[in-house]
Amino acid sequence: MRKLTNQFAAALLVVGNWISLLPAAEVPPKVLDDRLQLECVLDSPAIATPTGLEVDSQGRIWVIENNTHFRPGSYSRHPQDRVLVFQPQSQASGNASKPTEVPLTIFKDDLKNSMSLLLGERDPLAREATRNLVFIATRSQILKCQDHDGDGKCDESQVLINFETTGNYPHNGLSGLAWHPSGKLIFGCGENLGASYELKGADGKVIAGGGEGGNVYRCDINGHALEQVATGFWNPYASAFTKAGDWFTVDNDPDSRPPCRLLHIIEGGDYGYRFRNGRKGTHPFTSWNGEIPGTLPMVCGTGEAPSGIIVHSGKGFPADYNQTLLVTSWGDHRIEQYMLKPRGTSFSAEFKTIVIGGEDFRPVSIQQDAAGNVYFSDWVKRDYQLHGQGRVWKLSPKLATSSKDVPVAMGAPRSSASSGLADPFVFSRRLVESAKQPSEELIQALKVATNPYAAELAFLALRQQKGLTPEVLSLAATSPHPSVRRLLVQAVAEDRLPDAQKWIEQVLAGDLSSKDLFLAALAARAMTSGQPPAEFEKAPPATLAKPILFDSTQNPGIRALALELISPDDLALNEQFFQAALKGPEPLRTAAVRSLARASQPARKQLLTNIAIDESLPVELRLDALAGLILPPPTTAEAGTQSSAEITPSILKLLDSSDPRIQSSAIRTLRNVLKPQIAASPELARKIEKIQSTRQGDVLEQLRLATASGEQITTSASIDWISPGDHLAGRRVFFSADGTACAKCHRVDGAGGNVGPDLSGIARTMNRQKLAESIIEPSREISPQFSTLALEMTDGRTITGMLADGSPKGMIRIRNHEGVVSDIPLDQIEEQSVSRESLMPKGLIQQMTPQEFRDLLSYLETLK
């Protein structure tokens, strides 16, 4: 988009040979695919604040004009919502009406908080009984409407579904009408701000709930046989189906868990969000991308506030649009295209922007006509309060292709039969079936399970049956699988089970092998003690951890986990604390060394050095200390003149160690400064020569990197990544301050950066080969919510980064690979796209020895 320099100039929107004068501050939307064209077919004052949109077989547009959504007292348009019908006219002939003057028919005008439209003629079963029906979703009702006399106006309305609740926020109730391939209606319901509700079908069927988040439902065309299909949404605002019958929904995001989600819906699926656990979505019992066993991940992240979705038929448009998803992003002012790719038994997707607009471009609902032309409504303003403006746009090919169906090129996902329980969609489908098994069989399965997936499946199925007896809880509390114990503490707290606190404390007193389990247990303890989950969500982990850390009566293991949840630079972690902790019992002492290694504590270097050189201490502790002493590369001015105070004689003496692990780690600590010191010290040079002639393996590899004269060429083919590594050494590689510096971008169990994916459970979805490939070729496959945006600026610059939450008005917030957040004005962006290059740097294997690479892989394999 070009920023207009003349504040008095009007932006020109060319529509055929008709020119619409937009306000000077407004920039017209731009089509980024030069094979397509965009024209405005309806504009205010003919339409205001449109939401739902449909297109019938005659090419007429049906659109909801919403006049009740936060209506200000001064608003003068119609007092209620209306369904307007009009025939879009080609502007090419020169005889068409202006978009502000298009003739309209009012089909219905007595609605409130109306969101979604669905025409009966789209019935996949093509039944005569549905041909003339129109379905409307308001916040509180699903209506079936019909024009009996053919005058274009509704003569009869029947309530199919009633949503009875005290919740009244306009757009987090019912919406998302679509046809299921079976000929049933589907619709969504938002989180309703957690208010209790009863959803009532026309046949008296009632589904009650409240606080669980959003859901998607299904019923027949008469409002009978109402059933919940899936749960765990924030606001499943729109749905669409592929020719193969795969169901996709767009879901808005809670306050602190971007991005919004494109989801593949399956029967009985749980997509993880729980409003009762806090609106922000960061509570340990809330999942946004399949983090908790039994919940499902997203296909892909979307732009902000996705409000409409279609699967393009392929008719008329270029062939590469066939069976791709088109999504409206209200918050990011764009129309997005998603190209599906098989991933296990589900899908991932690649995304690109095909239309982008300015601050006053707010696309909502989207649909296509029989020829493949795409229409979408535009709310125009950012204001939720009614403002009297609105548009409807047509996106069409400049040169229409054949209207015949074109073959679907998209690959099909694997069948469930060929995939194991590690595939979350297989797990979810199996859970639906397992919940029907006799409880005795499930208890036996829990007893004999040798892998976490089978144990999780049995436990969750028993929970669905309300079969968490003391026997089952005891089995789960003593399970060798941390994920099962995590499910236990969540279940006893959320279900308010008797003796819940006893089971939580038993887990806390046992093997807490991850901070994730520890934090979940703390959340469960808080929940059972009466603290609202939303309050727990607001408290930083350090607030919860500090009382435990400084309570000397607590188990050292729990205190160690508490320390790992606290920032190393927290003022409470002073020199006096570290001195005491370094003399304390294990594992608190190890946790103190690891925390100190990441701290800016003034005494850090000396305290760690004392640990590193003390031969009476365990070798692993000394190695952790050495990893915390790694020296950064000197600046150009410092090269060759590094002071002896910086390269301590104590660490240099460790080069004489008889333990190759200590020797290797000492070289790694000095890697960035060793070469100039060798040149300046003949004694050190002779020592290095001796090491080179007497040592082998990683010691020599560390020396090779420390003394290299130029760029090292290490290829994936030259690395033996299959041989086993040392996971403890791999942890040191991950958290090193230099070299790979994985923790600068990635987080594990609460420690590390938040630029890239949280790797706390990475081994649940990636095997050793996949892990190796992701490091060697970081751009080979990028997790959907960490796709890199490439912003082409009007001044010629290219800015890359990931979408961050909290974009201010008129801005897009980007986080770069350093974690630095920037707000980029939308009117300075020429184009935006998703880069195929990951923010994760290339060549990381050049900065590791082969053994370090194997160690790192072994560490990542422990993260389950």
C-alpha cells in the first residue's frame, strides 16, 4: 500500500469505469495476485456494518446489515438488523448503478446481533425441502426462514435453536452456519464470557454448559438431534468443507495466545481452550496448539480476527486456487490463501496474502458464486460500535478459466490405521472409541501401558466415563510417565474430586521430572484451595515459586524446580542466596549452578569458577559451571589482547585435566579467545600441541573449532547424528550463551526465550531424525505459529519477523530473531508475505562439534 503524501488528495478506487472517492486518509485495498481484480459492488450509505454474506444460484448477494452491535444512542439507521438482497452489477458496461445506489430488497428486518447466513440451495444433498430456505444465526438463535409467495421477503420464521444465557456480548454467541456433508446444519458458539447457558433444540433436546470455551454443534434442518461435535475453542466463527469432507474452522485467539487458529475439526475433538481457566489462555490447564495430551493442534496460524472461510471450488480462478482455503482477517485487513499439505492424519498449510488493505479495510464474511467469483463483506472501521459504513467487494479473475471442476492436487493425509498414537488426531479418534470400553479394560490398560500415549489414553477415557476411582488415581499418581501425572493433577482439580489435595501433594512429593508438571501441580493446588484459575493465570510463575524456594523445610527437588521458574536476575537471588544454595543438597545445588550460569550477578564468574576447579565435586556439576563461563567473542579492538583477568589461569589449568570431559569443556569455554592466546604464549602453544598429539574425539574437535582459521565446512552427510549422545551435555549445549545459543529463542519448561517454538514437549511429535533435520535445515518445515512474515516497506527495506500479540491501532507488531519487538505502521508496508526462510539461523552445525550435535539431539529427545 502506498502512503498518500497529499493530505487533501482523494484516494481513487477504480471499479470498472466507475471511480469511487474514498476519504483522504483511507487507502484502497490492493490485490497482490496480478491475475485477480477487486471491485466494490455495494457501499455505504446503501449498506452499513455488514456481517454474514451469501450468494445464491442467480448470483444475488444476501448480506446482513448489523444495526444492533454496540449501537450508540445517536445512531439513526434502522433499529434492527436486516437481511438485504441485491444483484451485483458489472461496472464495465457503464450503465450500472453506483455501489452507493444499488437497488436492494429487504428480506428480513427484525433481527438482533445477527452474524451468519446460510442458503438452503447449498444443501449438499440437494433436497427439495431445503431449496427455498434461508438460515440465519443471531447471537441467541438459529432461525429457518422462508419466502412462500416469491416476493423476496420472508413470510415465515421458525426458531430451530435457542441459546439461553445471561451472556450478551454481541459476537461471542452463535455464528458460523455451514452445511455438513451429511445434510445437517453446523454452527459455532463462542466462549460467551464463561456464562452458563442452555442450548435448546426444537425437539426439546438441551445441552447445558458454561466456562468450557467455545464449541461447534450439529443439528438437522428442523433443529432436531442437536449434538456437540467438538470443544475447546475461543470463538469458532466460520466453517467450510473440502470436497473430501474435511472440516476447517477459523478460531479467534484469547488475549495472550497468538496466533488465531485455522483448525481441522474431527468428531469429539478437543482444541484445548478453557475460558474458566482464564481469559488470557496461558493457564497450565489450557492448550492452544495441542500442548496437553488429548488436545489437538492447529493446522496453521492465521491473521488477527479471522471471520470467514471458504474452500474455493477452482471454478473460474487460476488452477492453483482449487481446494485452497480463503480466509478473511478482520484485524490484519487482508484476505489470506491457505494451501493445505498432508501432515500425519491431518494437515499443515502454507499461507500467502492475496488482498491487503489499510486501517479501514475490515473483511468479515466470504462466499463464492457458481462461477467461482468471490464476494466478502467489509465492516470498514475498527470500531466495534456502529458507525454507519460498510462495503461488499467482489474478487474475480481478470481472465476467467473454464468453469468446469479442475482436479484436486492436494495430497490426502495418512489413514489412522497407518499412524500411531503419537499422531494427536489418531489419539483423539481413539479416545472417542476408548471411552466406550468397559472401565475394567481401561484400568488394566493403564496398569500395563509401556508408553505414555497408551497410559494417557486409558486415563483420559476413564475420566470421560467419570471413572477416576481411588484405584485409578493411585495408578496415575505412581505412573512412570510424567504426562500421566500431569493429567492426574489437572483432573482432580478441575473435577473437584474427593481427596484432590492428597493426590496433588503425592505428585509434588514424587519425581517431578519437568517444570511443566511442577507448574501444573501448583495450578492444581491453587485451584483446590479456592483460588480462581484466572487469578493463578495473572500471577507470574516466580510469584508462586518464591515461597517454595525460600522454605527450607520443602523437599530440595521441589525447591530446585521452584528456582528454575524464577528469573536468574530476580533481586531475591542475590550473592548470599547463591553461596548458600551452592553448598546445599542436590538437586538444589545443580539448579543454583544452572541459574547462576544465566545470571548477570556480579559474583557469577568467581562462584562458577570455584565450582569448575573443585575436583572434589561431581564432574557434571563442574561441567555445568564451565558452560556458564563461556566467553563471548572479543571485539576487533580486543582481538589478541584479551587480558589474563578475562581468561583466568584457573580455567587454563583445566586444559591439563586427565578427564577428557573437563578438558573438552574447558576448551569450549575458551573457544572464542583461545587462538590469539596461543599465538601470544609459546607455553600455551606447546600445551595445545601436546593435547593434539595425545587426545582424540571431542577434545580434538573442540580444538579444531577454537583454532580454525576460516569458515568450517561441515555438511549433514559428514555428521554421525545416529550414534547416541549425552543428554546432560546436550542440555549445556542448548543453554550455552554462545554458539548455538538455542535458549536465546526457544523455551524449555519455562526457561529460555520466546522467539521460537516452546520445545518442552518436542519429542512427543519429532523423532531423532526429524530433530536433526530441523537443525540442519531450519527452513524445511516451520511450525505454523512461527512462520516468518516478510514486510516489503515503501522505502525499499525488508523487515522480517514473527507476528507478536498486542498490535496497536494502525500497526503490525513484529518480533525479530533477537526477540526485539517493533510496531510497523501499516501504511508504510508495500507488500507482506510469509517467508519460506526460518528465523532460525542456518549453519548451526558449523558451531558445534559432532559430539555436541549428538548430545543436543539426545537432550531434545528427553523433552516429552
